[in-house]
Amino acid sequence: MKKVFTVVIAVLMCASVVFAQAAAEENPTISVWVSGAGSQVEVLKAACEDFTAETGIKVEFSAPGDTYEEMMKTKMASNDLPDVFDTHGWAVVRYSDYLMPVNDMAFYKNISSQIIPTVSKDGKTYVLPFDMDLTGIVYNVDVMNEAGVDVDKIKTWADFEAACEKIKAIGKTPVTLGGSSGVTVGWYYDRVAPSFYYTDETNSKAADLKSGKFDPKPWEEISAMLDRWVSKGYLNADCVTGDFMGDITAISTAKAGFDFIQNVAITMGRANVNPDGNMGMMPIPSKSASDEPSLISGEGVALGIWKDTKHKAAAEKLLNYLAQPEVAAKVCTATGNVPALTNVKVDLGVLQQYIDKYSDVEAFNYFDRAYCPSGMWDVMCATGQDVLAQKSGAVAESAKQMKSTFDALWGN
Amino acid sequence: MLNAMQSKNRTINLFYVPALVLFAFFVVYPFVKGIYLSMTNWNGYSRSFKIIGLANYKNLFADKNVRRAFVNTLIYGAGSTVIQNLLGILLAVLLNQKFRGRGFVRTVIYLPVMIAPLIMGYIMYFFFNYSRGALNDILKLLSLAPVDWLADGNRSVWILTLVNSLQFVGISMVIYLAGLQNIPGVYYEAADIDGITPSKKFLFITLPLLMPAITSSVTLNLIGGLKLYDVIIALTGGGPGYDTNSLSTLIYRYYFGGERAGYASAIGLVMFVFIMIVSNIVVRGLQKRQVEL
């Protein structure tokens, strides 16, 4: 009797394990990690919840915020990544070895040809891109009007400095740059560097950069320009210790003229600080009059599937769900960026007129993403902070450290 | 008889095994792996990397960010130790006296210890912040110009040292209070009979008999200061530039931000040796001065 009882219990236990596994396969739980914060995260989270309600597939949604990159690097080291994750501009350089191509998925045919090269390698596309980060320099329209600055006449950095002088003359801060985290100063370099390295085709150093040669001289000029802006009082008094939200507040309340944050400065400023904030976006000036102003374009919010996921079908289902026009449109509206899927139509509000106006302006990918080995960002930010703080020798040192880190990471 | 003893010892020794396994798994293995990684150019996540011998160690001594972090670490360690212990003894002597509200004052001084250093850093960020900081609000009330307190790296290093010291002074105070309460009253009674002044009583009775407490407190503060991390991350992020990094925060930045895990491992090993040597010297020096009650 005892023996029969033991056998029955054992059979029941085995059966429960088998059934539980079958149920798990049918309704798996997939992990989704996204970077960033604010409205874009909220939109993605809500979309994942709707997906669960519709399909029964549970989603463990995680947005670690500032620590996203560090946590992802730890996960890459242990080859234990989330089933679906955000590549935050690094789909190819950093994450492509960990992602499965999406070329066979339903949404692939809708990915804009403008973003395909940025998120593809050797013909394989690795992510579902929601938006393209098409951006320039954000400015406050009221401040420009008050100072008598016509942004369409700003073609070179010399013109930009002349505009700064006019803004300073009316008692406003020409450029707001909160350097405490280093990120905003990194964005300054990302925007300015193309005009010193490769937007001018006759003097382009793009090929050198791609082959592992970094010329520190243009970088020194970029740092010298920032240093000059600090000396001339074009930047906010707390440029070394100010923060991102301080910049958004200043630009959306007409206390500052320009900022170097992406278009999200406009959407966040109007949503969280001043609904009447009158802001616009302009192309980035060139170094010389013989060159043309340009824009920055790159991967925005993009999700990929871990190549070793145990829930491939569920992860693909999720990406297909998120690629639906009405869902993807919400992400673009939150980021204030141009859709990366051709079947998605979004009215970007005040931004739309600028996107249309500058549709013919040539756009270049972010400097560090396109031409630097992964790992340069921290040096760009830290040495930029030194320039902001006007430390002795900081201008030359910024170029020197960029060169040495570039060489070290390239293995030169 | 001998066999029974050996068998008993063997059984007893078996109880060490779990601890030894855990120690080997969580301390010895990562340490050995760290030595190995310090000789590679691993970026912290890639599947492939090259062994580059001692190149990381060679670069380390030429890296001005490492030199700066090393000096900062010394300031954080020594500065915090001095401030915490001087204040700790002072507060302990004061709060060892009997007066109304003594328990309340002790609690208030100890309270910051219970706050996570990261939170303390964020609180202090809003104290020292240029545009929204409490300190500049006070300056404005006094009709003084606001100061960007954290914009200067040298000043920020001392601000960080002070913040760390004030947060953990409660621990030193408690250690010294315990030490003071262990000193038998007869020594003071004998001193009173001999007409010894209070300052001499402190110098020749209290201080020598507090040496075990001083050893504990100094060692704790020194190690805590030398590996200062959280408050730096929250208050300055190691900036401006690399100016306020300790070796710990620099390792973090090089490892994750700079994707130079091999190099960061080399700094970590040097830091380990450095803390071990400093702590040993200090502890041995202090132990020699201890007196038996």
C-alpha cells in the first residue's frame, strides 16, 4: 500500500512539472528592459501591459534609469540578457553580437531606409527602431525675437557666437549647459564634432577615424570654443554643477537662448515646466562658411531580441505588437522624434514645422557612435567638465585624453 | 585514545568546510580572477580579449587620473579619520557627563549613520547646489554672492571628506562612549586625591586607557574613508572631470564607462595592496600604545 502511494505521489509530481512547463511555454513571462526615463518609458510600459492583456504573455518590465548601461554590461558579461532590450543608440557597435536579426519579421519592410544603415551590419538589421533622433540645437523663440537673432542666418560657429553676444546683451543666458553629470557636455561635443571632423567633404577626417586614426587638433579647437564661451559669459553660471532639468527649465521659461539637449527638451519642457514654452530647433552651424549647417541623426528608441532567448516566439510577438502604427506613434510622440517606421504617422506638434523645414539638411550620426570605439563617452564628458571648470591646461588635455583613450580602445 | 582525539578533531574540522567553501568561492576565486583580468585588455562584457601582460600596471603609474584618485583617497581616508576621531572623542567626553536630554543628543548625533551614504550624498547635493541649495540661500539672506561650491575639484574633495566625517562621527562617538564607560572610576578618584588637573587627567588617564577604542575607531574610519564611494557618486559623480574620484569610483568609471575592465582590475589590485599596507601600519602602531587595565 505504502509502495503504491509513493508511486502515485511520484507520478503526480512528475505530471505537475510537465504540465507547469507546458503552461509556461504557452504563457511565458518575458523580460523587457528599457533605458531612459519619463514619458517614453511610461508609454512602453503601458504598451507592454496592453500586450499582456491581449495575449496572456506576461512581461517583466524594467527601466533601471541611470544604471541601465552598467547593468546591461554586467548582463552581457554573464551572457544572461533580458529577452527584449533597448539598444539606446548602440544596436550595432555594442549589442549586435547579442541580438537576433529581425530581417524576417513582419515589421521589417516598414523600417525607414534612412535608419536601416544605422541599425544594420552585413545586411542584418538587429532592432525594431521606433524613432530617428533627428536633432540640432534647441532654442527659445521668444529669446531670439527679443535679442533680434534670426536663427536662419546662423550658418557658422562665428555666427552662433555673434548671436550669443546679442542674447547676453539683453541679460539672458545665451547657452544653458548643466554639466554635473557630464552628459550635456557630451552632447555638446557630439553636436559640434561633425562640423570639425567630417561635414565638410573637402576636409573630411571620416576615413581616418574609421581606420583608427584620431587627429586631436580639431578636438582641441572644439574644446577651445567651449572654453571661450565660458570666458565670455555665454554659459550659465552653474555650468559645471547644473543639471539636465535645470537646462530644460531655463530653455522653456525663456531664461536661456540655446541648449544642446535633444528635441526631448521641447517635449519635456512643455509637458513638465511651461506648457507655453516657445521653443524651436535649428541646424547645427558649420566650422567654415564653405560648409553647410547639418543635423544629427541616429538611433532613437529601439528594441531588439536577445539571440539566446528561451522565449523567441513570445519576444517576436511583442515586437510585432509594438510595431503597430498606433503603438509606435505613441513612442515617437513621447520622444518628439521622427518615426523610423514608414507606416507610422505622427504629428510632432511644435516640432513638426522644424522637421519639415529642415528636411533637406544633411544629417550625420552621433560622433561617438559612428566614429569612436565604444567606451569613449565617459572621457568626452569628463574632459568636457574640466573645460567647463576652466582648469589650467584643460583644453589641450581634453584632446590628449581623447587621443590616448581612442588609441587604447582601438588597440593601437 | 589518540585515534579518538583525531577522529573528534576531524569532525570538528568538518564544520570549517562550509565557511572555507564560501570564502574560496566569494573571496579567493574573484581575487585570483581579478589578478588574471588585470593582465588583459577585457572591456567588461566581450567574449574575447587579449592577454597584455603587465601593460595595465605600467599605464597605471603614468595615468594622471589614477594619481589624482590616489591622492584623493589618502585625503578621504586620513581626513575622515582625523575629523571623525577628534570630534568623536570630544562628543563622547561631553555626552559621558550627566545632563538633561543627553540621550536625545546622542540619538541626534547617531541618526545620520542610519542613512545610506548615497541618500546622504543626494541630501547634501541640495545643500551645496548653486541655484537651489540651502547654503546659498543662507548666503543670500546675508546679502552675500552665491558660490558654486562643487565647481572646484579641490574644494569638493574637502566637502566630501567633511560630509563623510559628519555622517559617521556617531560611530566613533559610540565606540568612545563604550571605552570611557569601561575606565574604572578609581583612577580618577586617585587623581583627584593627588590634585591632578582635568586636562592632565584626560591626557594621562583617559587617553591611554581609550587606546583599544581608538584602535577600533581609527581602523574602521580609515578603511571606510579609503574606500569611500557612495557619497562621491551622489554628490559629485567623481567630477568635475576626474577631480573628486577615489580609487573606488575611478575603478567603477573605468570599468563601466570607459569599458576598460582589465585596467580597472589592475587599479583594484593596487588599491587592495595599498589599503592593506596602510591599515596594517596604523593598527600595529596603535596596538603598541595600548595599555592593560
